[in-house]
Amino acid sequence: MPASTTYSSDMLADMLPIYYKRLFPYSQFYKWLSYGNVDKQCFSHREFSFTLADDIYLRYQSFNDQQEMEKEIQFRCPHKIDIGAVYSSRPKGHRTSSVFTPLQKELVFDIDMTDYDEVRSCCSGAAICLKCWRFMTVAVKVLDAALREDFGYEHILWVYSGRRGVHCWVCDASARRLSQTARTALAEYLQVVRGGESQTKKVSLNSLHPLLKRSYQISRSDLACILEEQELTDAVLALIPDSNFKAELGGVLRGCSSGAELLATLEANIEDMQRSKTDYKKTIRPLLLYEIALQLCYPRLDINVSKGLNHLLKSPFCVHPKTGRVCVPFNASEVDSFNPEDVPTISGLIGELDAWTSGDTSGAHHKRTSLAASVALFDKFLSLLAKENTELRRQQSDATNEF
């Protein structure tokens, strides 16, 4: 990418009008949120919010169709678009509606790198690098497997947040129709790491649920890398309750030359100790190994985002104002190769448009840029989702005919 396309936040006001006019994938966006028009009001009763320049916040935006949405986005040029629930009446007229309640919304999850600051040493706050991005990689693998295997969901959209985290949108019809009670139960089932900054031990297990065993197996190889890259020997030892065993184990772990060796040594020593007749065995919890491993790398969920029907979440294909990066979808099965530093930036995309000298201006302009792969991935996701929408329309038609 040319050096001239380097991004700074003061460029955003000039670049967003071009991005929203030539690159934002409106047709795919509408296709997603209208869900095949199985429910005729699914799009028109959907809440959007816009964050404009100078942090001006507009809630309860809604649109009749794609054209109205496209016109308003291009007029407002929001620095951020958030997506909320589908309501019983149009959000734009909520002040005059006698009944205004959320009816459905995707089941969403928000995972932010700042929640890992106590276990990452390479960066802190808003900063990220490939070493700490591994925490996000593990989170995607573990949560995606749980949603598919434990709940049977199929239409899961993973989106990079544009800066330091990931968002998950579960778009199956059954997920969208979950009540707040059901969302709360599901989110709490998936929450394993609990407690604030002042609490050292955040995972306590009385039994090894299949979710936990699978999560450990999925994350084990990444955990070995995390132990080495983040230099977590002391963090591991802080979770050992017995001082004698901690001292004994510390001497062994500090002699390890790699994360793989450290993890294997930890596993072997805890297993040997639990088989032994030593006095401090009584103070060691039987699932200590899993407690340590899950505290270090299990997804740290902001479950309040998942529980509430009226909670909004940043839209895919927004541009993050601080980084200029586009919030692109990615494939969970290829998360090992996802690098946030390679994500297209608005300045780079507009530079690519400027370099495109062809006189042919027909077709989608994003196809001429590095955004093309992300939109193609979104198209593939939508084609699979369309099959469920078609089946729902068939069921709806059969029910009408039977009546």
C-alpha cells in the first residue's frame, strides 16, 4: 500500500463521504437485516443509531427500505453505526407509539482485549500486537465451537471490531427470537471467567463440564504459545494455593525453555501431585489444571451485551475512527491466519480507488479494492442464511394454506 495512504483521524471527515458513496455494501447489508422479508417488518422496525462528528449520538433511527437507509447514511456520514433490535413499531416514531417493545435481535457477543490486560504483558489498553491477538484467536475458536456444538447454531457472523476486539452475531431465526431470560441463561452458561480486578482467582470448578473439557482441548496449543509469549509463569504460580507446592513447582517451571515444555511440565506435576500422598494435596482442588488454563485463555465475555434485547452493537463495515480500519467479517475456521494489522483502512481503500484509472465506473467499486475479499465472505454467509430464510417462507406459506 502506498505511503500516502497512511491514516490519521483528521482524514475521516473527508474520506467517509467517499467510503459511504462508493464502498459500503448497502445491498448485502439490507439483504442481511431484512432476512428474506419473511417478517415484513424485520427491516423497517429495526433500530439503528448513528454517532456523528463531535460525538453527536442519534438513537432510534429506522428506514423503510435500502434506498432510504442508503440516502440517510450518505447524508449523515456517521462515524459509527450501531444496530439494535427489531421493535413492535418503527423506532423513528417511538415517542408516539403506545407500545414500543423489542421483539427480536441477533444473539451477540463482544470480546475486548482490555479485559485481558491482567494476563497480557506485551501491550495494554487500546494497543494490540500479534502476540496478544492470540487471546482473540482462542476466544473465537472456543465460542464458535460452543455455539455450534452445544446450541446447534449455524449462521454465525464474526466481525473484527476495528481496533482491539471481535464481535459475534448469531443470526439463526431461533437465536433472534430468544427472550431476554433465555439470552441471560445462555450467556451465563458460557461465562467461565468471573470476578473483578481485585480477585486473583476467577475460575473455580466443581466438575468438568463437556464445554470446559472441549475448551481446554481447543485452546491447548495456543495456551502453550501464550504462556511463552506473555511470560506467564508467575501468573500460573499465583493460582497455586499451597505455598510448598508453589515453591516446588516454581523451581521446575522456571527451568522450562518453551511454552510447550512449560505446559507439559505443569500438567505432569499437577497430575503427579494429585496421585501422591503429600500433605499439600489436600489443599489443591481436583480440577486445578483446568482452572488455571481457562483463567488464562477462556473467552472473557461482556455478558451484559449478550443478555439485553435493547443493547446495540457496532455494525459490520463501519470504519473505526481511531485506526481507520474497516470492521470486516472473517471466517472462524481461518482465524489463525487473521491479522488485524492487515485489515483494509479507509485511507488505503480510497488510495486504491484513486489508483484505479479505468473509465469503466459500472459495478460495485469495492470489487476494485482490498475490501473485495471481505464482502465476498459476507456474500457467502448471506447465501447460506438465505436457505434458512427460504425454508421459513415455505413453512409460513404451508401454515397459511392449512389455515
